[in-house]
Amino acid sequence: MADVESFYKNAQTKMDGALSHLDDAFAHIRAGKANVRILEPIHLDYYGSMTPLSGVANITTPDARTIAIQPWEKKMLPAIEKAILASEIGITPENNGEIIRLSIPPLTEDRRKQLVKQVKAEAENAKVAVRNARRDAIDGLKKEIKNGLAEDAEKDAEDKVQKLHDKYIKMVDDAFAVKEKEIMTV
């Protein structure tokens, strides 16, 4: 019975990974609101090593449309500004000599629809990963029958994996609905 449990745990780990990846992908999709997670991919040279932006500055969101970046050392302002301009976030920084501000522009209706399509594609990719985890677990269980696993135990384990699959598919659908509402809200 320990073998059956290992297939279930393995499937659950893969499904957790798919959900985690989806959450990360959603965080990097700009929905017209200030979110410090859109700056996570930005790294810059800090005393000879590539450091994430959050490692050289305090990043806050003073309001729903602004991200404020206050470096711990003023001499880092030009380097931070250059790194933001070189990144793919598509926002021009405003440097006042103390703080860099990023103003998040409101989204047009067409852009909102494009973002919803992108979010839907990410959600579908997560569903595919969840289905693949289920398939791998069920295939493994079917192979265990040849190694002496009782068919009843295999069917019970298959049902358990299916219920886990259904739970994760619902979680993906819920995450998509929340992100879609966030994007479409003006």
C-alpha cells in the first residue's frame, strides 16, 4: 500500500508545482494595478554581483497606480533606472533624485482582452500539467497491478487521484476567475 501512496504524493507534488507556476505567471501579468511582483525579474550589478532589485532598494506601492523604489544608496538610482528601462516591463521610471516612481498606466479595453487571453492560456497550461500528473499516477498504478497490486486497491487509488485532479482543476479555474476579474475591473 506504500507504493500506492507514493503515486498519490508524487501526483500531488506535481499538481502543487503547476499551481505555484500559475500563481507566479499571473503575478507577472500587469493588470493595470501596482504590484511589486512585476519587478521580480529585474536584476542589476551591485558591487560585482547580480542582485535582485529588492536586494538594493525598498519597494512599496503608495497607491493603486504607483510603485515607489527607494534605494538604500543614492548612487544606485541611475543603475536602477537603467535596469528598469532595459527590462521588459514597459514602464518609464520617474527619478526625482531620492525615489524612483513607476506610474502604472490604465489599460485600454483591447489590452484588457489581450491580457485575459494570455491569462486563459496560462491557466490552460496549468490544467494540462495537472492532467499529466494524473495520467502519470494512473499509468504507474496500472503497472503496479503486474507487480502484484490488487485491482481493487488500484481502482481505489485511481479514484483518489481523480478526486485530487478535480480539486486542482477547480483551484486553477478559481485563480483564473479572480485574475480575469482583476484585469477587467476598471
